[in-house]
Amino acid sequence: MMTQFAVADQLLTLQRFPAQQHNNLQAWDAADEHLLQKLGEQPLPAAMMLLNDSFGALLCGIKARHPELPCQWVSDAATARYGAQQNLLQNRLSAHDVHWLQQPAAPLMPTQLTLMKLPKNLNYFAWQLTRLARELPKGSQIWIGAKAKVINQSLLQLIGRHFGPATASLAWKNTRVITAVADGKPRTEPKPQQWPVAEYALQLRNLSNVFAANKLDIGARLMLQHLPVGQFQQVIDLGCGNGILGLRAGQLYPKAHVHFVDDSAQAVASARQNWQQNGLVAAQGHFYWDDCLTHLPPDVSADLILCNPPFHQGEAITDHIAWQMFSDARQRLRRGGLLQVVGNRHLGYHVKLKRLFGNCQTVASNQKFVILQARKA
């Protein structure tokens, strides 16, 4: 895995988070390089905002050259924040005047220049632009770095509708930088998706960056049909998304405390809203924005963990998140506690679970998904 990132005349060591993951994925891409190159050609602004900066490549590149420049750093992903903080520390770069924000965030401070990586989820991108249009002054600019192949007229029109006129640069290393200029017209923030799950008498509300925006995904639907029977007291919905598995656990195990954990701040906010609006006991719902179970309070020891693991991190396809989820789950389970997992059949999670727990059984399956259960000895 390449870790040496060249910025002007400096070499930085950048790693994805967590640093111990074993894969060949690097912590930056050519769009980061393109944005920093463009920034080096312009007069330095008084302050900047950075959005969707995975693992802090942009922040570290800026702080390496301009250590005192005030920066707002905004992300939905806990792993991105931990990665950015880790990389600043590793490279002995100043965290002075870095204001760490998450989305949905507190009001942003107006800046004349924002650097942004294009997110994969265009609904989330539109929400971000609408938010920026309401809070940035007329004439302020956003530079958006992305692969050249995803930049087209439709994308530029989307930016125009939600923020202001946009133009794209020439291609460099198969990337382009879009320059968008705020037109000063505040937009109405789109309302979260809301939809019923009638068979369980639940109403779900999804913010824009949450997986499965307006319907149950097939894997979650299968899992809901096969939740274990028992008198569980502490349940963790690991990688909770909108919280559907934990909500159902709250119905099935009414005395249980349910802990919702996700890397996405919008997912955690959605799960919290869904717990409240479905009338479940407020004191029994707990919500954490975290990298798997890394920072969960030490006194939380579960007798059931439900998990629908992702197999991607941003644009990258990887199984390290599932490995970490399963490892963290084993550490947090009480003796005799259960981990129940749903996943695509081809991912081979049973091999990982047998290696970690020494046992694994198939609870249910269909043509695409399988539900596996492992017990801590």
C-alpha cells in the first residue's frame, strides 16, 4: 500500500483508518492532488472549509504548507475524522484552528472558498449544496474534485439548481475540478424521506446519506423475519443505518437497552429520530457515531449483536469493515452472547465467523442472502 503523498516539496505519510487494515487501498486519490494543485496556483484565502475529505488528505496537504490557516472540516463519516486526526498527528502537523464538524452539523461559518470531494450519493450531494447555499455568501466558491468520467452536464445542472452556476476544468490524471459560485439564493432544505414498514407497525425516516433511502433492503427484510428468541438485556445494532433492526429489537425485547452504532452521523441521527417517533422508551435507546465499536462505553457488554455489514468504504470495495465488526462484536459480547449477521452469500462470512468464534450456523437463506449466527464461548 502506498503511503507517501507528495505535496509541493514535502512528503506526507497518509494512511486510511483504521491504520492496521490489511489492504492495498491508499488514503488519497488524484482528485485530492488536483484540488491541492489548483489551490497552490491561487492567492490563499483567509479561511477555508473542507467537505468529504476522506482520511484528511486535503487537510494535511493544506496544513503542511499553511499551518495557521483556519479550516472547518466537515464530514458524515467517523472513520474519515479519525483518519484525518491520525494523519495530522503522524505527520506532526498543526491541528490549531481546525474546527471539526459533522453532518447534520451546527451552523457553518461563512467562507469564500470550500474544497469538496464529490460524494458517491448524489442525493446527499444535493442536500450538502442546499445547505451551503443557505449559509455561504454570494460569490463564494466551491471547488469539487471528482473522477472526470462522472462529471457531465446533468451534474453541472444539479449544482446550478442547488447552489449556483458551475463549470468544469480540463482533465488531469483522469480527474476534473468543478468550480461552483454561490448565487446568493437560499434554497429550501429537502425533507427527509419518510415511509412505513406496515408489517412491523413502524415509520422510518431517512436523512439523505443513509443506505436504503425509501424501502427495506432485501437483506434487512430477511433478517427481520429471523431475529432470535430470547430475554436479551443489552442489544447492539452494529452498522445501524436507519435503525430498522434495532427498532424491531426494541419491540421484541421490551426490557432491553438497544445501542445503535454507525460510521455515518446521518445514520445515527436517523436511528435516533426513528426510535423517538415510534414511541419506544427513550431511556432504553443509545446512539453512537463511531468506527465499529471502538469508542463504545466500556461498561456496555451485549448478549445480542445484530449486524448487516457494508462491503465498501466510500468508493472502495473492501472486507476489512466486516472483519473489524466481527472482531469488535466478539470482544463486546458476554459469554454465551450471540452475533447474528446478514450478508450476500458470496462474501463467505461463515469462514470469518468460524475463525473468530470457533462456531457458526446458518439461520436462514435465500438465493442472494444468508443469515449466520455465532455464539461466544
